[in-house]
Amino acid sequence: MARLETLKVAVVGAGKMGADHVRRIEEAVSGARVSAVVDVDAERAKAVAARVEGCTAHTDPAAAMAAADVDAVLVASPGPAHEAALLAAFARDLPVLCEKPLTPDAASALRVMEAERQLGHRRVQVGFMRRYDAEYMKLKSLLSTGQLGRPLMLHNRHRNVASPPGWTSEMLINDSVVHEMDVTRWLLGQEITAVTVLRPAPSANAPQAVQDPQFVVLETDGGAIVDVEIFVNCGFGYQVQAEVVCERGTARIGDGQAMVTTMAGRWGGTIAQDFTDRFADAYDREVQAWADATRRGQVTGPSVWDGYAVAAVCEAGVRSLAEGGRVEVELARRPALYDVS
Ligand code: ISE
């Protein structure tokens, strides 16, 4: 494929993430522009499309993808709508950046993987943006030097100010801990084999019937133990921290001490309030990397295999949450297409 001058992107989903990606492509990413915006809510699609000159608004992803000025697709609709959008993109062999989760369960992720395998080449980068965060990238490169020795444990804390309306206990696993599942596989280079979800006393600030916080324990095929505190109604800020404990040392990220102030007998700094703020640079880097690779005719970054493997871990997590106890992860064999990811 000849290198594309400017990548013309259809953004599917004009909610919080979709609208942020439209802004990002227009303001922060070079070599790409938004040519179409799709949303089931026609008014919302129109309102977001109106921010970009010449951009059209649609309610049907397949119709938008059929437009002559669409070279690639960014899927940012809710998880349950991803499979149909991905299959529509495959029907036109269009490159896709698909927000996490790839799909809401392992069976649908497996169907997407089979469809991409039948295309015969990778088409999808999955939006696990933490892989593009400067601190996570530093941690990954330190681990790969081997200086610290073998990783034995990984401790994670993941806190949000408040959960959006309609949030359920399962969404803490599928929409939030999904990131730690990806990061665990990526940082350690190991698959997750079992999940145990523990249920601390729910916070009085959690919505009725939502189990928040949760404490998730992951086991890997390399023998590492990983814990994740997920607390999506902590009230005070958006915090993501990780500490890897290795044989000869530890490494920790996410303390967010970019600036420390001292005043009136106290010292301190600020805490981000939202993921679009904390991970703004990671999202910019992720979408730029996708646009650059796509213009070169390549697909890089987290693959459909990664999206599927994480979906299988989420499914085990949701079962552990419902039934209690340790649940083993059932993983299909990895197709050769994903050997080098
Ligand atoms: C949200 O969808 C994200 O992806 C954020 O990174 C995560 O912190 C949050 O819990 C999710 O709702």
C-alpha cells in the first residue's frame, strides 16, 4: 500500500471517549483528520461532527465506512457495539483502532479473532493506552533489561473519583481492572491463568448494590502473583499506581509527584481527577502511533489476541465475583497470525 498523505478517519461513538478522540485527531495528531462521526444518537453525531470542517455525521457505522473519504476507523462506542463495528470494518478491509474492551466477553472476542484470521492479516490495534504512558513505558524497559531479576509480584492500585451512572459491580472488572489485566500480560510477558475476586465491605459512597471496592488477585503462568485494588468511588482523585517486586529490587510508578509545593506549614501536590487527564499523553501517543503505522500500511500495538486474552481473564473475574473463590482462565490456542505482537 502506498503511504497515505493524510489518514481520513471515521470515529464510531461520539460519547466521552469518542468526542475526546475527535478533538485529539484534530488538535494533537499529525497526518490524520476526522472525516466522519457515527453515533446511534443522530443529534450527538451531528454536534460532534460539526466541530470539524467537512466532517459528515452518521448513525450506522457500515454506512460511514462506505464513504469514499474514509481510510480507517476508530471505534469508541460502548463495548457491546464493538463486534458489529469491527466486522463492518473487516468487510471493507479497513484498519481499526478499537477502544478497550475489545468486546464484552470471550466468545465474541473469539469471533472477532476468527474473522481477522480469515482476512489473513492484522487489521486492529486495541486501545490499551497504558502501554503508551511514559511511566509504564519506563517500567517496561527497566524490566526488560533484567537488572532487577525475575518479577515475582505486581501490586496495583486503581482509583476513580466516582463511577458514572448505571455502573455495575461487573464493570469494575470489565471496564476498569481490564487495564491491569493487559498491563500484567504486557509487563511480565506472561499469561494470566487464574483470578480470585475478594469483596471488602462496600464503601458507603458506592451506589446501591455496587460492590466497590474489590480486591482482585491474578496468577500467571510464570508463577507471579498480582493484586489489584479497584476503587471507583474513592472521592478524592484519579490514581493509578503499580509496583513490581523482583528478585533483586522493586520499581514503582504512579506517585504523580511532578510538582510538590510547600506552603503554610504543609506540603503537597495535586491529584488528577479523571483518566482523560492522567492519561492524556498516553492517548495522544497511542493515536499518533496508530495513525503513523496505518499510513505506512502496518499494524502495531496491542492485538486482537491481547484483547481476546484479556476478555477471557475478565470473564473468569466476573465469575469469581459472582460465585466467590478462584476461577481458572480458559484460553484458546493463539493463532500464528499473532505470533509476533
Ligand atoms: C474507564 O473506561 C477507563 O478506561 C479508565 O482508565 C478507568 O480508570 C475507568 O475505571 C474506566 O471506567
